[in-house]
Amino acid sequence: MNNTKKVFRLTAFVSAGMFAQAVLAQTWTRLSPAGTPPDPRTDSSAIYDGGSNSMIVFGGNDTGCTFDPSLNDTWLLTNADGLGSAATQWIKVSPLGTLPGVRRGQSAVYDAATDRMIIFGGDPVGCAVNKYNDTWLLLDATGTHGTPKWVQLAPTGGPPPARSDHSAVYDPEKRRMTIAGGFGPDGNLNDVWVLTNANGLGGTSTWTQLQPTGGPPSATGLRAAAYDAVSNRMIVFGGWNCCTTPYFNDTWILTSANGVGGTPEWIQLSPTGTLPSPRLGAEAVYDPPTDKMTIFGGTTASGLVNEVWVLRRANGLYGTPSWSQLSPSGNLPLPRGGSVADPAVAYDAGYGRMIIFGGNTPSGLVNDVWVLSGLGTPGL
């Protein structure tokens, strides 16, 4: 992370009573990257690096819910948040090493300190019973310190059952990745696992299943999920128990989500305000200084949506959480998100900007890039 963004985040990280009164409006902006773009696709995974202002996109599927093979290509989007004088450009990456198998619906987290992307699981085709439960590292993911290279991790313990469309969050200080739920070969999963030394450094990487008390949440897969590293709480919203209706719009907290600091517990929140309608496949980002989770898109009973909602006081510790719908200015992205319809999403916490790529829309698969600004403003 560069110094400018460090200053911004430290300035913004103040108590609720000290928030500035000025509020920036939320605005959608479509980017027009130079270079040859990735094929239109859905269910790829993405991470964001603030230091280089780049987004890494991996895999996905370019045919939708079919038995056609998924993808395992890697792409770099420069100047991903659209700010600054540098050009926004797509660059196809050719990593060293053996590539992971083709997949969609995998999770990805990022260790910024070592520039390593960590992926887990996924589906080898558009819609299938078979899933993966392997873990891979993309070393030097942004290419800033060397040529990117894929390495398969070989953790002890577990491993977790194979799955796709699950949730994953990362604690960069403890180097722990937490995965929860998803869809497996034998049906819905609602378990929680932690991978220690998830970046492959500091000791043997080990899978451990957590046994949370309370709950668990109603839905298992395609949940919106975020993580507050300060309170060590994972926040999940909505989702689906494949393959029946209804969808869900409940909100839950998993305490001690990285397996440290006490027995993990699922706690259902009771937010005030108008709740988002039940949905699956909404994508979430979390702004730590303001304790807000923002969700975009998904599939509701009425079909695909492009709505944006914010959950204030999202970690449940500092007042009653509250849902409200945002009304960003600018042209809106097409609706997207859901079963084999998810965009790849990343977040620039330094400037409060959500970046989305691709997904399945009412017009079919797309490869567009959009930025939603104004999400990190104190007082939003």
C-alpha cells in the first residue's frame, strides 16, 4: 500500500462521534481499459493490491451453466480503481509453474505483505457435481517483485470437503484463511474451516475445522461475506440452499472467525431499516474505518438486480446495525450475480471504491469493468 493511501486510512479511522460531516455521493463509472480484455465470463475470482493499484482476476467460466470446461487464465488490470494518471489496461499474465485446474466459483484472498493470492476450491465446469478442495498460491501476483508463479499448497489436516460458491475471508496479521459453506458433491455445506499459514510461510499450513456454537445461518452458498480484522468477525448475508427456494436475507456474524480468541459463535443480527429482499449471489465489500458492508447485485425472486445496499455498524459491536439502499449516480451496470452469474469484485479501501468485472446479465455474459466510488466516506 502506498503512503498516500496509508495517510488516508489513518485519517479516516476515527470514532463514530468524530466522523466528518461531508459526504461524497456514490457514483458508478464504467472504465474503458486498453489492451485485449479477458473473454466475457462469470464466477471468476479477484483480489486487489493497493500498493500497485492493480486487480488480479483468475479463472471463471465463459459459457454459463453448462458442462463446458471452466477457465484457468490469469489477468492483471492496471490502475484498477480508475484514479491517477496511469492508464487502465488489461494484461494477460503468463505465470510460471503448473497452472491450477480450470475452475469457476473458487474463492480468492490476498496477502498484501508478500504479494500472494490464495485460491481454494471451485468447479471444473459451468455446472457440475464434482468440485475441488485444493489450495493454490500465486506468488508475486502483481508482478511487482518478480514473475508470477503458481504453486500448489500441501496443507496438513482436513482437508475440507470439496466445494464451490463458498465464502472465504483472510486475516493478514495471523495469516489465516477462513472458509464457510458452499455447495459440495453431496449437497449443501455449512461448515467452517481455517487454514493456518495460508500464504505458505511461517510454518506448516494446516486445515482445522471450527465448531461454532449458535446458528448456523440459513443459507449455505452464494452468500455475501466480509471480514473485520480488528474485531475478528466474519459477516455474511443472504444466500441459498441449493436447489430449492426461498432465498434468504438474514445477516449473521461469526465471532473469533480465524479460530483465535475464544470459541467461535454464530450470532444473527437484527438490523433496523428496510432489509434487502432475499437474494443469492450478492457480492460484498467491507470498509474497516467506517464499519460498513456494501453489497451489490444478486438474484432475487424477481430476477437479476443491480441494487446497492449498505449495512452500517456491520460488525454488531458499536450500536444497532442498519440496512439502507443507496442510489448511486451515473449509468448503472447491468444486473448480475447469482447461480453461475457472479461478477468478480475487489475493493480499494484507501479510496472507498468497489471494482466489479464481468458476470452474467440479462443480456448474457459480459467482460465490462465498473467502479462504484464514495463507499468509504465517514458518515455515509
